[in-house]
Amino acid sequence: MKFLKFAAAAAVTALAFSNPANAALLLGSTGSSLNTVTNYSQAGLVSFDLELLDFSGARLNFVLEEADLAGPLSLNAIIMNLRGLSMPNFNFDLQGIAFAGAGSVTAGFGTIGSVSHTASNANIAFAQGETTDFYFGNPLELNGYSNWLLDTTGMRAGDTFSITAQVPEPSTLALLLPMLGMAGFMAKRRRKQG
């Protein structure tokens, strides 16, 4: 009987040491059920793939663990456009944490027009719209590219934060401008005919 208890304790200990410490645990995601999130996060790194069939995106909720607090937390992601429609822009919005530094953004087949960021937002504009995928940070661990950094200063293990990743909706003005232009063109054409 003592041998069985010893063997069970040894097995539990071996399992504890064989599994690396998880960190920046993904608590879950919300958003369209058509989108799929695959989490690759590990100690000191938030990493995920987001497969988009619905451009409304996803909100990913994380909890920090002790291993994430040693310095800035790295962030990378692969965003896959499974719709095949052009994505003119893409946003990453942070809640509960802030960017500490910008990293690389690489288009799969298109061209990056511009990348801008504030403490709580990163916006990627594509020169002609991205129809496939893009890399935020360095998820493929290639030379010459870098991850984005998240500031964990003042945070503790157990604190939560969220990343909302989505194609931003065009503003009402952007939707109205083409219609106003067409109305002006039609009015001008009527004046010429009359």
C-alpha cells in the first residue's frame, strides 16, 4: 500500500515537472462563433492565431501568471482572413494592459500601408487591402522581425486583460461620401440635360 502511495506521488511530481509553466492563460474568447482562436501563449509570451470568417473579430481574455511579470510581455499573432474579402484595416485594442513597444507587422501577400499605435490601440492599414493573412509581431520567429511588447509594470499574478482583434467598421461618413458624390454627379448630369 505504501508503495502505491509513493508511486502515485512520484507520478504527480513527474507530471508537474514535465509540463512547462503556462502563463498569460487564455480564459476564453467572445465574438462571432464563425471565428476560431488557437492559443500558443507560454511564459512571457501572448501568442495566438485568429481565423476570421466574420470580420467582427474576437475579444480574447487573459490572466497573468507570475512568469509573465519578469519584464515586458511579448505579443504576436497570425491573423488569417478566411473570407477572402479585402481587409482595408485591422485593429488591436487593449483593455487592462498597455503597449510598451511596437514590433513588426508583415502582410502575407499584400502591402502594409501604415502602422500606428497608442498605449491601448494598434491600427494596421493595408495599401490595397489584405485578402489572405498577416503577422503581428514575429510568430514565425524569423530573423529581422520583432514581437510587440505589453507593459506589465505594477501588475500582479491573477490580473486580467483583454485583446480585441477586429476589422474596424467603416465610419458613417466613409459610407456616406460615395453616395453624396453619386448624388452630386446625378444632379450635375440633370442640369446638363435640362
